[in-house]
Amino acid sequence: MSNISFASETNSSLRPAMNNKAVLSLVNVEEDKVAKQQEHFKKSDTGTVYKNPPLYFNFYILFSMNRDLYDDNLAFLGCILQFFQFQTVFTPITHPSLDSRIQRLVVELYNMSFEQTNHLWSVMGGKYYPSVLYKVRQVTIDENATVSEAGFIKQINVNSQMKIPVTE
């Protein structure tokens, strides 16, 4: 994993490490507000636990081919496309080495217009490499830190010595 924009820099020490490789770059992170839970509490057997809800993120990852021969770039790009066409969902069951806190990752091809592609590569350094962009959904961050706890309301006492308002 590296930033593909360093591949075209002549003074970069990272350039040799990216020669003749497929380079993975994280190009954007966005919060998934649709999946966000609005509740800031969880009920348990003994009371209510108040905690911040988990955050859900989408990561945009770019695979760029930096091979010497253009045909090799297209062949590597085809292999990446085939892999993610076959394997779109990653779970701890299908991939035991996946972090146990990750419940599920869904990888989907993200289509960009020519204008969006041009803008992305302009931001990345200007030189275009054969590439494909994927959206990785449902990266969850949940610290499980409890803000506070409270017991259930078990009874309500009402003061029996109420004063009746005087009306004239």
C-alpha cells in the first residue's frame, strides 16, 4: 500500500518500491450516515448503558498498475477485476486472518466519469496509470466505551400533600 502519486516523482525514495507493481492507495474516506444508529443507549438486564453509537465508514481504494509494459498493466488490472468479481464479501468466517472486530466488508466497483477520473488523477499528481477504484463498505469503528450507566425506574413516589391552587 502506498500513494501512487510518488511513482512519478524522480526524487522519491518510494519510487523503486512501486516499480513493476500494482499499487493500492486509499483515496477517500466517508462516513456512511445511512447506516448510522441514532440511539445513544443500550438496554441490558440490569439497566441502561449510555455510549456513543458506532461509526460506519466507506473507504475508496484505488488499484493502479505501474508496470513497464502497457500489456502487463492491463493483464494485472484484469486479475484485480477478476478477483473482486469473484470475492465481493469478506467476513471472519471466509477470511480467518481478518481482524475479529470486522464483521463484514463489502467491496464493490466504483464507476467514475471521465471528468471525475481526470480530477482524481490531477489531485494525485497528474500522471495517469491504468487503474480501478473500489468502494469498501461498512468499515465499523466502535470503541465500546461506556459514557454512563443508569438503572431502571422501579417505582414512582407521589407526594400526597399537594396544595390545591386557590381560584378567585
